[in-house]
Amino acid sequence: VQLQASGGGLMQAGGSLRLSCAASGTMFSIFDMGWYRQAPGKQRELVAIVTSSGITNYADSVKGRFTISRDNGKDTVSLQMNSLKPEDTAVYYCNAYRVAGRIYDYWGQGTQVTVSS
């Protein structure tokens, strides 16, 4: 499975960015898809997930500001980020996850998001 993330960049606080992740090499629709982030000196943390059945879940820090969505026809998952804050600055990673006999756990290369105050 290959995951290609895009859409990061530099944005002022209060602005918006949209991240996209394109998947290839697998049956995209059967995977739970997530966005994680890792800020300098911190552990990687979950930002948002959307399950194969379309259920979403968000970190408390982004609830009401970020929206995750998936398009199974295009094999993509997106993260719409609004009302950005400097503390959202991190490298954002796309993840595909599934448990079926064994764990299938794939990561994209990461895309940098920098929010200036």
C-alpha cells in the first residue's frame, strides 16, 4: 500500500488548509483511514480517523475545527483544517489501518503544516 499526502504549507493563524492523501495498491474502502501529527519534540498523536464504515472521531484539540472525509471512489482521504492555531504546527501523516488475521498498518511520508501567529 502506498499513501501519498499533499496539501501542507504555511498559513497564518485563523486560516485554513486542506490535506489530501491518495492511496494505491490496495482495496482502500476496507481500511480505516487516519491523520496523525507530530510536532518537534513530541510524540505522534492522532488527529482524526474515519473508519471503513464512515464513522469519524477527532482529537479534542481539533474538534469543531477539523473535518476528515473519505472518497472511496477516488481512494482518497482528506482533512479540512479551519481556524488553524500555531499549536497545529506539525508534520501530518496519513495512515491506513486494518485488522484481519493480522495488523495492516501503513503510513504516508508526511506533509508539513506550519501555522504562524
